[in-house]
Amino acid sequence: MKLGLFMMPLHPPARDLTTVLEEDRDLVKLVDRLGFSEAWMGEHYTSTAEPVTSPFMFNASLIAETKNIVFGTGVISLPQQHPVVVAGHAALFDHLSRGRMIFGIGAGGLSSDWEIFGNLDGRARAMAMVESIELILRLWREDPPFTHDGAHVQTGLNDRILPELGIGRMIRPYQKPHPPIAVSLRSANSMTAKFAGQRGWIPISGNFVAAEDVATHWPTYAGGAEEKGLRPDPSIWRVGRSVLITDSAAEAEDILADPHGVFSWYYAYLDTHQKMAGGDLSTDIDWEAAHRDGMKSARALVIAGTADTVLDHLVAFRDTVGDFGTLMVTGHDMDGTQDLWHRSFTRLAEEVGPKLSRYMAGKRTATAAE
């Protein structure tokens, strides 16, 4: 089992943007030193609480300051950008990083982004995502002349082509034939999981998804893969959790029980946004109730406590969801608590992670012997 880092990121909007971005960068540099295999950064345009508008730009700022970590885009919302632009940016980043890239894509998850880009129709967003990635792959595979007359994008390059000067040619990725493609999963028995399995893409199950729903993702993915004659390997499955290792159980309890703490705020934000995404546009919100609900979500979804407690919970989580390859640990806001979080990530890498990895390897060996 490998360890990865996933950040939306999500910060209280009143915090200084330069400060939180530097905290996020520092965390990526730390986990690179700790041996984490990858770091994922989200993309959002219309929320100052989720302030990274370009994972490519954020990740590029860290290429020279890290050694081994692979950068994931988590995710590029394809309906919000022209696929030719995305193809060019992704190929350039792949070269600048010498192939340290996983290309995470999606249809977009922030409802205010849907509105500003005119993508409020969920089915249309999904179809636009599919059309966009198919065109991106074509651009990386074929030379012009070509015409694309799709339902969502119309483009082509037929006349202004001069190969001797490179005119009319697009750069192609460093990795051949292209960087690995990944998609995020949320709902139980996700059709996106089946779709990804049919194409051999990497599935990523969100940290905000209940373990019982996460447990449906791999069987659904595997079913899609098998339909296309592919052999699904759970080592490619990334599974997210929020994990905090504390010095004592009391310390963890104090953090979880804080109605305005990092976890209650995180889930109050997510829960409120989900209501908005579902069509509830009321701004008359009972914030005290929202934070209480956030605390309930945190208790159900966050794994926090001493190293032994965290290991026990991660073992139980693995037994619920099944085998996977990478535990994607969420990066949360660290206002005034950087030392706490950095110690937690360090202990996860040095103490808890290796024990969990050995447990999972033992389970695989036992299964193979049956």
C-alpha cells in the first residue's frame, strides 16, 4: 500500500490567500520527503474557500522543490475549458515534470462554477466531459488535418498546417501514449466507476464518502473492466480518508467536538454546498445547525486518535471497503496547527502506514492461498 495526499484545498475564506497557498505547498514538500507517492490538487474557480484555479500552475510551482512525488490534477473540470487548451497544458506539464503526472478529469463539482460557465445541466456536463477527453486523446494521437463536429465542441485544423515549421502541430505528452487518466467517485454503485473500468482509468474514491458506499466502487469498476475484457487490478484504486494522529485520545476528541473546528467547518461547507448543488439556493442558513451537522459527519468519516487507534480504524476501513493500492490522505486547513498536522503526516508515514501495508499484504497472501 502507498500513501498519497489529496487537497481540494478547503480553507476558511477569511484567511490570507498567500498564506494558505504556502501552507499547502509546504505540505506537499513534506510528504515528498516522507515518501508519499503522489499529491493531488483540486480545481475551482468561484469559491475563495477552494482557491486553486489551476492545479497545473500550483503543481508546476513544486516540480523543482520536490524529488519523487507524482502530481495529480484532482480534477480538471473538462466542461469548463476548451479541450485544446487542456490538451496543451497537460502535455506541457507532463514534460516539465518529466512524467510525474496523473491526469485527473471530471465534469465539475462546484455548483457556482456550473452557473458561471453555463453548465447547470448535469447530464450535459457528463456528456461534455466524455466528448472533451475523447478529443484530447485524439489531439495527442493524430496529426491534422482534422475536423471535430461534436455536440459540445466544434473545432478543426485543416488549412494552416506547415509541418516543416511545426505550424499546425500540437505538443504531445512526455508519457506515452499519454499520462494515466483518473476520475473521482462519490455515489454508491457509481456509473462513473463502471465507465472508468471500461476504459482502464484510475478510480479515486472520495474521503467524504461513507465506507459502505466506497465498498461498492471497486466491484462496480471491476464489472465495467471485465465487460471490455480487461483485468482489473485493485492496486490502481485510490481511496480517500481524513486522518489525524494525535498524542492522546482526549486531544482527538477535543478537535472532533469543536463546533467551529477544522472538521466541523469542513463538513458544514461540503454539506451546505451539496444542498446548493441539489437546488436549494436559500441563503437563510442556520449556521449553528450546519456546524452541528458537520460535527456528526466528521465523527462518521474522520479517522482521528492515537497511532494505535488510527491503525485499528484503518484496518477496519480496509476490511469494509476491500483491497486498494493507495490511501489518499486529505490535506485540511492548518491555521495555527501546522505542527500538529505535520507530526500526524510524519507518524502516518513512519509508524502507521507500514503496519497497515503489512496487514493488507497479509490479507492478499491469505486470499491468494484460498
